[in-house]
Amino acid sequence: MYAATGTQGVYLNVPSTDWILFQQLISRFGWQFQTREALLDEFIQTRPIVPELTEEDIMNEVRAVRYA
């Protein structure tokens, strides 16, 4: 995934024993990292508390298209 800043996101599986070494490498290069858990937490925080559409609204739309 390319961002506007010219960076590319990658997903890596790093063994737990190598994680500290990898963090040092990341900091030396000035890179940023987020764990899978941090990404999920960030996603959850940005979701609306009350959904814009209810399940009933969605089903009504499906029925309207299907049986129109």
C-alpha cells in the first residue's frame, strides 16, 4: 500500500526472539511500526458508535433491489 508520503506498508512475521533486534533496526532507519493489535485498536477507535444503517435498513435495501 502506498501512502501520499512515498512510504510502503509491509507486514512481517518476526520471531519473538528477534523482535528487540528488529525494533533497534527500525529505529536506526527512522522507520515506524505498528503491531497487528495496535492496527486493530486504531481501526476500532475510528468506527462510529452508532452504525449509519441498521441491519433492518440493509435488508430493506436488498429486498428493494431484488424484488423491484
